[in-house]
Amino acid sequence: MQAHNNMYETNPSAPTPPAPIAIRRESPLSPDLSLLMARHTAAMHADTPPESIHMLDATALAVPGIDFFVMREPDGRPLGMGALKRLSDDHAEIKSMHILAETRGRGLAQAMLAHLLEAARRAGFTRLSLETGSQPAFAPARALYARAGFQQCPPFEGYCEDPSSVFMTLRLA
């Protein structure tokens, strides 16, 4: 009897392994990102008082000092986004991180966060901070950041105390 090590050769009905997603620096003004931007905007406005919304729209993300990344399926469909905003030579902020709701549960947010952490390290940042919501809808995001080592901190770089905001920071090695 011949042994087979590849289940895809021996079982043609087995699912093919998923192709890897891609995360690349892109322009936030790309027309095919309109759904992603609209969903991010709607999510931020759903549970947060207007005066506490700190998201950046596509135009505000398309400025010097912000590196914007898009996560795409192998077929090119955008799944998520995230950005790094330079605050100083050694400190950056995560901005506008969002994964489409219908694609969640695949580890995509963790992959985007890992990509942003690595990009921050490569850029020479030694501290990475973020602002996220305090509402229950933001609990998964806060848990994701806490698992990555982020800890709550006081407001930074122009933010003020706000009961609708949680501020977190991470020292990068």
C-alpha cells in the first residue's frame, strides 16, 4: 500500500488550504476602499458620542507622517486596514484599525496588529499608543490590544480624559 502525506492528493473533496492574505502600504484614497471606510465610519459612530470620535477619514489618513496599510484577500478584495501615525521620532499611534465584520473570526485583526507592530519597530519607534472606545462594542479590540501587551495609560499627544475613551500604550523592544 502506498502512503500519502498530502491529504489534498488523497482526498480531492478536501478543501484547499486558504491562500495567504496580503498586507501592504497603500493610499487610503483608493476607490475600492470605500466600503471599508464606510463600515469603519459607521462602526465608530454607532456607539460613540460625536465629541469622542477620534477616527481619521481617508483624506486625513493620506498625509505625510501616516503609513496606511490594507489587508486583502488573494483575489484583491480589501478585508481590513490600519495605520501608523508618527507622533515623534520614537512614538507612533495606531489609527483607524478595522476589519470587515463579516470576515472576523479568522485572526485577521491579530494579523493586522502584528503587521503594525513590526512596521513600527522597523521604523524605529520604541513606543506605540492608541485610543479606543470604552463601550462594550470595543471590548474585543481592547482584549486584542491587551493580549499583545498594551497597557492602559493616560491620554497622550493632544487627547484629553474622556469617559468614552481608553488609552493604551506598548513599549517596543
